[in-house]
Amino acid sequence: MDWTEQIPALFLLILTIIFIWKWGSFWNRSSKNLPPGPTPLPLVGNLHMMDLKRPYRTMLKLSKEHGPIFRIQMGFQKMVVLTGYETVKEALVNQADAFAERPLIPIFEEFTRGFGVLFSHGENWKAMRRFSLSTLRDYGMGKRSIEDRIVEECSVLIKTFESYQGQPFETTTIMNAAVANIIVSILLNKRFEYEDSTFRKLLKLVNENVRLFGSPSVMLYNIFPALGSLLGARKTILHNRDEMHAFINVTFIQHLRDLDKNDQRSLIDSFLLKQQEEKDKPNGYFHNENLKAVVGNLFAAGMETTSTTLRWGLLLMMKYPEIQNKVQEEIAKVVGSSQPRIEHRTKMPYVDAVIHEIQRFSDIIPTNLPHATTVDVTLKGYFIPKGTHIVPLLTSVLHDESQWEKPYQFYPEHFLDSEGKFIKKDAFMPFSAGRRACLGENLAKMELFLFFTSLLQRFTFQLPPGTSEDDLDLTPAVGFTTPPMPHQLCALPRS
């Protein structure tokens, strides 16, 4: 064989060696103190050790062996895991700017194309986050106007629960629809009926993607992107994104037709007006790709975590009927038969404690969203290079044994002092912290309080006939978030 025929193979081999050397030099370029960690195997790294369905469980075990800061390797991807309240706070809060980026993860880069808020980078992220925060506030986040909308939605949700007349039913779609209508009112200035086929389709697209983002199939794609064409989950995620974007496209065309700068009705209106104002600016950020991504991000984030937390809440009330009784007694004492409002929260310390404990115990996003370092940084004596993929393990904060008396039990007294007054806990971080903390934290807190108290005021939640509290499975389902396993409940009207 002519040696020239071997040049392509030889060239590929050289490139591979350079690639592996580059990855190795990422950590070896400094003699400074690097975080410890398990020894990686060639090609797969530490993949063989991971629980692919619930990787946070493996990370918790590794932290017991290697300490609160350790490194792991997934294929060629090196990452540093931060565990425990003190470590996560030091990174995300005390050194917020240094840990403010997102890493380049194949599925998220392909899904977002660098646009939107959740997984965008640099100046695009700053511009979209600034716009989203200010516009959410403009349209009522944290204000009486959005409280009124939530109260109206509570009444629809209550009627829907009543329609089952105490018979068993599954709550996922109903709860998703109720919560989603609040963010939809801000994004589109409308609400959907729960049976609306378009609305149900949008909810299904979001639910399926959130589940698939946390699947072993997608984890393997992120580690070995060349496998993409073989893994069906990636294809489904991108197809679902395109369907969601098609809906948003039609919607913002309708809004553009009726746009009036003196009568802005929704976040889409505000974005389109900003787009017109900056149309002559080169390299501006208010283009259609960012609009689709921001609306998609806010719709998914505004629906998924809050509705999942509420579903955990009702499940836990069935599991612990004595806690449910105490919640109902306090609601009856403070609110009576009138509609619960935000002003009642400070007068209901036990209810407030129970809601906080539902968030802590349900641990909705155990691995947190991934972060990346913007500069070389030293954290608790360890050197972490710029561009490192960081996992600030939220589950380790919400179950930190130095912060919580009974970290693995459902125990509302975590948030009560000896006199029964509500107390804040610094280690309560379900919304993460720092520069990338949840945009809609204030909205979510308002929704959780109003939906939960309204439902517990009107219903007692019980297991379907023939099942007992011992039968209730509190193991979370697999996904990017951790919803409860599918279950039914009975909502018995209270007299």
C-alpha cells in the first residue's frame, strides 16, 4: 500500500493524541493544589461508577470519601462537584462572579443555540436576564396584580378538584395547567382552559423534555456527542423544541400585528418594542431567536418546578395526615372561610414552615443547573481553572447534616423556633443562589403559598381506598427535576 494512503489515518491519530493531551493539560497546567477525586479510567472516566438515573446519589457518596470539593470525569469532560452549605455558599454567593457562567454541554448548546436565559453565556445572558427580570416585575411579579391572577386561578383549580367528587384522580396535568396559566398571563396576556388541546400539547412538550434532559440517554450523549444519531432522546428533545418555537412564532406574529407602544400587554409585547427600538443596532440581542428562547425558558421554568413542588406537597399531606390537620387548623383560625391572601402568610408560621419543608424535602433539582468558572479561582484552598464545569450539588445543601436537625425526614419544625415562630434558614436554597439564581423566585413563593393554602382550606387529601400510608412511595422519578412517582389522590371537600 502507498504510504500516502495512510496520511488521513495518521493525521486523525495525531489529532486524537493532541486532543487527549489538551484535555489532560487542562488540569496539569498548574502545580497548584487541585481538588481530589476518584481515579478515572481511559475514555469513560468515572462513568462506570455513576448511577446514571440519579447521579446525585453517587456524588453524595463520593463526597463522603473525597470531601466537600472533589473532581470527577465523565468521558473527557472534567467537572468539580461542590457539596454542603458552606462550600456552595462560598462559591455561588461569596465568589459569585467567578462561578457565574454555564459550561458548554452538548444537549443544551444544541437545544438553545446560545440564546435565551437559562443556558446562554456572556453578554447575551446578561442582556436577556436583565430584560426578563425587569419585565417580570413590570407585569406584576411580587405585586397585588399577579396575586389577584393566582387567586382567580385557585378558584378554577378548586372547581376542577371538586368535579371528581372525592373519587381518585391524577394531578399532574391539572396542576401543571394551573401553574402554567400564571406565567402565560405574563408572557401572552391570556389564560388557557385546562382542556385546551394546544395548551395540553405545550405542557406535554415541556414535561417530556424535562424528563429526557435527566435521562441516561442524554447523559451519554453529553459525554459522547458522536453517539447523537443513535440516541432517540436527543431527537425527541429537539423536535419538541421546534414544536414549541412554532407556537411562539405564530403568537408573536399575532402580537406584532396589534402592537401598541402605549398599551403593552405582555412580555412578548415588551420584547417586540425593544426589538424595534434597537433594530439599527449592530449585533443587538433583541432578535427572534432570543425571543423564542426566552419565552420557552420562562414557560418551562415557570411551570415545571412550582407544579412539581405542589404535587409533592399534596402527597406529603396524605403521608402525614397529622401535619395536614395542623395546617388546616391554622388556616381555619387565621383565614376562616375567606380567600387566603399573601398578607396571611406572616400570621401562619406553621403553614409557612410546612411549605418551606416541602421544598427542602422534595429537593426538586438535586444537582442544580450546572455552573462554570469565569476565571482561575481558589476555593477553600483548592485551585479550579477557568472554564471548569461546576456542579453545586443542591441536594447536599438541603440535606446538610450540620444545618438540619433531621435532614432525611419531613420535619416542618426545621423552620420553627421553640415558640412556634417561623425562622429563616440560610441553608434553604431550593432556588439556588448567586448570579444564576432562579429568576422567578418571588413569583414561585407567592404561587406555592396561595395554591397550597387554598387547596388545604377546601379539601382533605387522602389515599385512594385500599391503599395505606405505608404504600406511599416517596422515591422521586427520574428526570432533570425529580417529581413524585405517578400516583392518585382523593380530594374530599371540607365542610
